[in-house]
Amino acid sequence: MRISIYAAGLLAAACVAVLGGCKPADDAPHAAAHAAVLPKPAVVQVAQVVTPSAPASPALTPAAQVGAKLFFDPSLSGSGKMSCATCHDPNHAYAPANNLSVQLGGKDGKQPGTRAVPTLMYKEYTNAYSDTFENPDMISAPGPGGGLTWDGRANTIAEQAAIPLLAPNEMAADSKAAVVDAVRRGVHAEAFRQAYGANVFDDTERAFSLVGAALQAFQVEDRSFHPYSSKFDRYRTNKVGGALTDAELRGLRVFLDPNKGNCMACHLIGGGNDGSQDMTSDYSFAAIGVPRNREIPANADPKYFDLGLCGPLRTDHRPGRDKGAKETCGMFKTPVLRNVATRQAFMHNGVFHALEDVVRFYNTRDTAPQTWYPSDGKGRVNKYDDLPAQYRANLDEQMPLDQRRAGSKTPMTDAETQDLIAFLKTLTDGFVPPANAAQPANTVANAAAEFAAEHGAHAVKSK
Ligand code: HEC
Ligand code: HEC
């Protein structure tokens, strides 16, 4: 993520391969398969609602089937009222249905969280966290990357499940044993035994980790978590209905252009790890200095700072104690942008509630900081008010957040930000093309070639 990549070249290379094996879409067999392979009820509901145009999941393994049940099961929580789906709602791209910055949980359902709830979609290619993660762009130097949650502190989706199950302000189960007990006494006990063996409940520690394994199997196997049914996917695979409008196409170029949006330097489009494509994250971490969110109760304490990689939730990069920790303060994981237009709270602290504000923030954080940060009364803007001064050297300096002077020209014009938003909306799954839709006239290969002709392949200076 340090160095902007040869955007056009990469995109072109990715697409030649795609286009080579490409046929026009034919959704009829998918629709038939959808009807024929209907899995268990919870899964059916998920698949139908979230991804109307996606193919059905192939039959889920027994682990994933019981995982689906546990995902919607409130009996695992301390209150008996909260399930994973309470915060990760399948009708909202597995993010919250409301627009709160942080959700309320705990035994009484009133304990506020400290972070916005991410989508659970397109997490299946997330590798374990590493301080020296190989960036999938294959150009950036290794750096912090991978892992689940905003600070990457869970290495696998399975491991991650333990966090909400036991957090006092989330599902608030008393202990691992309480969770295992709930499964043993609950209606899914038999399914759990079928998946993991008749004696699975004998070893509490193991059974608890298998609850996580089942939840992971569901999230990895069920197509509702990765349907690849957005307009952008149609465009990338040259399918009927995938023709982007002129505005969307201009927005894509702004996204790719190292001198404008440069979004793709972190929100990777193109080949990712393990054969993935267009995940819209390179899983790197960056400090971009988002404003402090005063709606979060924890922030009432002026000494409290959520510093991402260096804590307090993550505890293995403590400044002054762990080597290299100070350099990681303020860094959060680059989120996946698929389905981002459906979100109602953005950034790790949910400080923004409209996609338009996020894009405006990227464009004017430096040119008009007073728009985003409070002033001290003497007319001085307290820029980066959620990152203590000693960590501001960690701020990323790539476009569009290159720390240009206040009052100078913005990286993007207003029209370009509108185009960019139009493009981001093409990343929403469940796209239903209009009747008689044509095949894309502008294929990605064309766009990339055009882009390369205009700009040449060039890298932006690293920090
Ligand atoms: C009270 C709301 C709430 C509940 C209930 C909840 N989560 Fe989450 N989930 C969150 C928040 C907040 C985060 C971000 C946590 C962080 O960054 O520290 C998150 C993050 C995640 C992530 C990581 C996603 C990413 O982008 O890295 C996964 C996976 C996940 N949750 C799965 C689950 C599962 C499985 C359950 C049920 C066992 C569950 N969650 C229950 C709020 C919730
Ligand atoms: C230097 C890497 C980098 C660049 C360049 C970058 N982003 Fe981000 N993006 C991030 C990180 C890191 C976050 C999370 C920051 C946080 O929560 O503190 C983020 C968050 C977001 C979010 C919020 C998503 C959510 O689920 O809350 C959106 C939307 C977004 N970026 C869009 C863009 C767009 C559009 C561009 C180009 C104009 C862009 N980003 C450029 C790294 C980057």
C-alpha cells in the first residue's frame, strides 16, 4: 500500500485472462439450480434475500449447516436475545440494519461497542495477520497486513467468533463453557454432533473452538457471503448487463488514477491473493486520520484513543514495550469496498454516515480540514483529533491524502467525486440488469488500454 501500483498494467493483465474464457451470461441454469439445491431454512433465507441474482450455494457441509444455525441462534448470548445476525444482518450485507456508529450489546442490551460493525462479506481470502504481510499487489513492500477485525487481531474467521461471543458489550456469554452448554442443551446439539462427532461435547475447550469452526464454515461456504453478483462483476467478466454508464466508468478511472482518487493503491482491484479477484482491499493497514467520533461513549474520556494496531483492543503492539509498536499506532485495516454503498456507518469508528461524506473526506481532509475537525476557539483546527501528536508521523501520505496545504486545489473535482460515488455503487451485490441489457461496450481491457494511453504506467513516490 505504500507505493501506488502500475494500475493500468495490472488491470489489463487481469482482464485479458478473464476475457479469454468469457461467455455471455446465462442465468437460467442458475435459477434452476437455486430452486433445486435449497439448503436449510436459515441459509435459504439468507441466499434469497441478499443475492437475488446469485447462484445457489452448493450443498453445505455438515459443519457449515450447523454454523448457519448457530449464526442465527440467540441462545448463545448472555441475554438470550442476541445472535451474530443481530449485528451482521443478512439483509444488510451482513452489517447492521440501523445507522448507529456502534451497536449496543451485553446482558442488558445497553452496552455500547467502540467500533463500527464491518460487513462479513468477501472475507474468505483474508490471510492471517503478519507484521510483514506480502501485499497482494506484489509491488508494495511487506508491512502490517491480514487478519480479521479492524485491527487484524484474529487470524481466522473461526478464531474471530470468540470475540463477540465473550465480549461483555456484545453477546456477553459468561464463559466458553456457557457457550458450549447452550449448544449442548439447544436445538442444534444433534446437528453439532453430526458435524463433529458424538463425543464432541466432552471437551469444552475443543467444542468451543468448533463453534468458531462451524461459524467459519458457514461464512466461507455459503454464497450469500460472496455472490459476486454486482454490476461491477458483470462488467469485469464481460457479461450481459455489465455495461457501465459513462459516469460509472469515469468514476472507475478516478478510483484507479494515481493522481486523483488513487483508491486502488489500498482498495485493490485486480488479482489478489490465492487467485482472488477484485477484492477491493489489499488487506494492508494504514493511518488515514479519521475524525474522532464523539457519539462513541468511550470517547467521552479524553485520554481514550482507539489506536488500531497498537491497542487498546489489540495487545501485542504496545508502544514503549513491543518493538516497532509506536510505528503502528493509528493504523486500521483497509476495508473491503464491495457493498459499501449499503453501509450506514463508515470507518472503524463509524464517524461518517453517508458514502458521499467519506469521498468528500478523502478529497478535502487536507484542503479544508475545518470541515472535518473541531477548532480550538482561536481559529486553529485540531487536525487529526483522534490521533495523538506523537503518532502523526504514521499517517499515510499517498494520494489523495498527501497532506497538501489547506486552501490548495483538491485532488478531485466535485464532478469526479460524484463519478467516484457512482462507481462505488456498482460494487453492490444483487444487481439485476434491465431487460434487453447489452453486453458491456466498454470492456475493462478497453478502459485499461485507454487509461494507459492517457497516463502511461507510472508509480507514485512512496512515503
Ligand atoms: C454487538 C454486535 C456484534 C455481534 C453480536 C457480533 N459482531 Fe461480529 N463484529 C462486530 C464488530 C464491532 C466488529 C469489529 C470488531 C473490531 O474491529 O474489533 C465485528 C467483526 C467481525 C468479524 C471480522 C470482520 C472483518 O472485516 O475483519 C467477523 C468475521 C465477525 N464479526 C463475525 C461475527 C460472528 C460469527 C458473530 C456471532 C458469533 C458476531 N460477529 C457477532 C460486532 C458484532
Ligand atoms: C492509503 C490507503 C488507502 C487509500 C489510498 C484509500 N483508502 Fe479507503 N480506507 C483505507 C483505510 C485504512 C480505511 C479504514 C480507516 C479507518 O477506519 O480508520 C479506509 C476506509 C474506507 C471506506 C470506509 C469503508 C467502511 O466499510 O467503513 C471507504 C468507503 C473508502 N475507504 C473508500 C476509499 C476511496 C473511494 C478511496 C479513493 C478516493 C480510498 N478509500 C483510498 C485505506 C485507503
